[in-house]
Amino acid sequence: MTSETELLSLLQCGDHKAMEDIYLRYWEEVLDTAYKRLRDEEIAQDICQEIFISLWENRERIQLKGSLSAYFAGAVKYRVINYFRSSQIKEKHKEDLLMLSSGDIEQSAAQGMMLKELHQEVDEAIGELPEKMRVIFSMSRKEEKSIREIAEELDLSAQTVKNQISSALKVMKKKLSYVVFLFF
């Protein structure tokens, strides 16, 4: 059995077998740790996959001071924190939109028109995205599919899907940044 130090050295040189060995040795531990924190098998699997993809993509720059187990425990911790942070933000946006579109607040005709225009602006901005990015973004945001589901359905890697969503969000943010001033 190859030692961690040897595996890391081989990994940094781009050895696919070393990556496979690391994956086989640690994937269950990573998945179990993520599941214990999230209590959601699918999200835990996504996080596990993201961690191993990140390990491979950053293999040349990784400087571990401890064990791989410690590295993976830290990676899970930060991915879970980021997951909760992003889902809290997403939930806040959903609540704000529901509040704007619900009858809880007296809406004037102007507010209704502003909301309609906002939806139209968002739809136009989505329509201007490149086709592949638009499809992936719509599946993620409108159909609320996970990265893994989109990757499987479109026969793409999870990282490609993640990159496309991230790029789409950057484009949308830039195109719609003025919208914030309309509401405040």
C-alpha cells in the first residue's frame, strides 16, 4: 500500500492512478463526514464529488501540512459552510420575491409594473446568455436541478456545469446591477 506522502507526490505529478487510489481510500470517509453535517445524501454526494474534483484541479499547488484525512475534513467543513451560506442567501431572495409578489404588501400599480419589468429584464438577460450557459442556468435556477442532475442530463462534468452557472451569474450580475437602484 502506497503511503500518503508518495500518493501526494505522484498526484502532484499528474498521476491518474494516484488520484484513483486517493479517491478509493478516502471517498467513503469524505461522504460520511459530509452526510453527518448535512443529513442529505444527494448534497453530500455533490460536495464529495466537488472536493475530489478540486483536489485534482489544484494538485500542483497543494501543500499539505497534515494528513489527507485532515485535509478532507477541512474541505468538507468549508464546503458545507459555503453550501449553507449560499442556500440562506437563495432562501432570502425567494422570500423577498414572494413578499414583493404577494398580497401581504399593498402594491401600487407602479410597484406591480416595476415587478413585471424586473421579471422581463431578468428574462432578457438570461436570453442573451450563450445557448449552453442559458440552458444550464435555466435548469439550475428555474427547474431547481442540482449540479449533478444537470451534468447527468446534459452528459457534462459536474465542474463544467458549476463553471457555466458561475459564469452565468457573473454575467447576470453585471447586466442587472442597475436594477438594485430601481428598488432602493
